[in-house]
Amino acid sequence: MNVLSLSATFPYPPARGGTQVRTFNLIKYLNQFHAVTLVTQRDTNVTDEEIEALRGYVRELVVFDRVPATAATPFEKARRFSAFLAGGTPPSVLSYRSNEMQAWVDAAVASGKYDAMTCEHSVNEIFVRPQWRQHLKTVVNVHSSIFGTCRQQLETGAAERPLRDRLNLPLLFRYENRYCQKFSSIVVTTPEDGAQMKFFSPDSRITVIPNGVDLDLFPLRSHDRGGRQLTFVGAMDNIANIDAVTFLATEIFPRVKSQYPDATLMLVGSKPVPEVQQLGDIPGVTVTGRVPSMADYLHRATVCVVSMRIGYGIKNKTLEAMAAGTPVVGSDSGLEGLNVDGEGVPLRALRANRVEEYVRSIERLFEDSQLRETLSQNARSYVETQFTWERAGQLYERAISAS
């Protein structure tokens, strides 16, 4: 098949994480069996070398410049909300709009050359015409539900602007319900997201395809270093991660350090915003910024704490820690979509949601080297059999072929 794939976020290098790693690996696999034309956008951080490198993984690469963001003045914010209210599309999605890219996609579909179209992340739906579903396989790869994420942030008190988000919530419900109707097939990362999308679009085929891990980039650690080092890995400009590390550093870690004065906490990830940088002032906490290898920091850690309170879908950071063999203590959100505990299930991670539960689980792992080894081996085996990009790619190829 000839497949036209849309990704307004430039999906390279995959080491940047986020949406890039999923998009890159699925497109890379798909191109082995079909001719993939990838249409994407570049911002000022994308280099010519990265464009040339990405070109080697698809049949054709078409790159447009990202439209520069305008200043968010009070007037502009009011204008954007009015446009959202009237037009039904969130400002965050409209920011990807490109008339030049839209014209190219329109012409490509009109040419009749393509058998299927994929949207790599739901924001790319903005380039899809509703009528295309009648004569073209249309697939949206939903990394997470926008409505579900907003609702969760309000319920957990983690919303950055609660008043705005309360106003936006019914509009986001209307938006996701509308855009889902454009697609003959919807791909999600977890059963929870699948249920949400099924509610929006009962007639669409829903396929659950979890994220994966590059096992070469995240090899199993050679040994347990012991010690008292906690770590959290992830992009430090992401609102869900900002909330998680703030919770970890200010509420969980002080309780741990009171019991273990030599305990340390490493917050590892690129683009730490000022409020994350300030966490480095807490005794025992280090904010690293971007590092050459996440795996190296995971291998040094005694425990990886995935203290997520918001966010839908399988977390790459959790899978990467499990692949590296680092014992994980995670919340329900941090462990979403993963079968890590319960009756008949080998113990692969410890679950915690309240501060007391985190502290208790971390103390158990500090004191019990055999428990650390059990989690390390069980988690690695689980990832090797269920969460490789090869397996995710196979499922994705089937979903597109069957659409």
C-alpha cells in the first residue's frame, strides 16, 4: 500500500521521547512493508542533519516550516477562546495549522495515489477532510485523550488554569466526539483510552497498541548497585511531569530522607522549567537537564519513582525503567496499561498513590535486595515479550491493513 502519514511534530530523533518516539518507531516499521510518505513540520530546533537522517526511514519525506506562535496577550487569549467556542477546535490544535501543508495534503489525496492515511497524534486531524473516509482508509493514532487529560487534571487539582479548563472541558468533549467521526480506525495505547474513544465513536474500529522500548538503548543493568538513590526521568517542561516531580521532591522525598539521611533524588530530563530547577535547592535533590543517556542514570538508581498524578496512556518512562531493570514504584497513572501486580501476576513493580504508600514501598526496596532483583528480572522479561517496538509495529501494520 501507499500510506500517507501526517505528523505535525517532527518525529526525530526518537531519543527526544514524547510523541516523537512512538511516531518514529511505528512509521519506521510500517515503511518496511508499505511505501510511506511522511508529511511533517520543522521548528527552529530541527536541524538539516536530522531531516536528512529521517529521510532514510521513509519512502518520501515532505517537510514544512512550523508557523511561528503569536504572543499570548489577554486580547489574543480571548480571541482564541472565542474561536474555540465558535469553531470547535482547540487553540492547541489550531497552532499546527499550515495552509501550505493543507494544500499539499489536499492535492495528494486528490491524486488517488494513496491507499491509507494515518494521523500520528490526534492534533493532525486538523488536516483531514471528513469526506475522505468514504474512499480512503483513515487511521488516527491517539496518543492520549485531550478531553480525558483535561478532566483528570481538574479532578486531581493539577490544572494549571482551573477556571479556563472548566470552561474548556465541555468544548473538548464536543471536539473529540466530532473529530473521531472522521476516521475508519482509531488506535490507542491503553484499554482505558480505548473505552473513551469507543464512547466518542461507537462505529469506528478501536485497536489498542501499547508503546514499546528500544532494548538496545535500554539494556538490562549488569548489577544492582544498592545505595539510596531515587530517580525520575522525563521531559521537564511537560505539565504532567512537572506536577509529578514537584510532588515527589516536596512531599515524598523529605519523608524518605528523614528515615535515610544519605538518600538522594535525581530529576533527569531535558528542558527543566524554572519551577523544576528550583527543586534542586532542596537538600539531596539534583536537576540534571538533558543527559546523553537516560539508561545510564536508570542503571545508577536504586529505585525509579513514577509519581504521575495526571496523564493518560502507557508511560514510556515506566517501560524504559522496567527494561533497564531498575525497580519501579509507580502510581496508577504511572502504571496505566501495565499488568504488574495482582493475583497470578509476577510482581513487576510496586504500586503507590498516597505519600505514605510511596514511602513504604521505597523503604521496602532500600532494605530488600532480593525484592529489587525480583522486580528487575520480572519487569525486563515483561517488556521483552510485550513491549517492543517490533511487536507494536506488527499490530499497527495489521490495523492499517484491516481498516
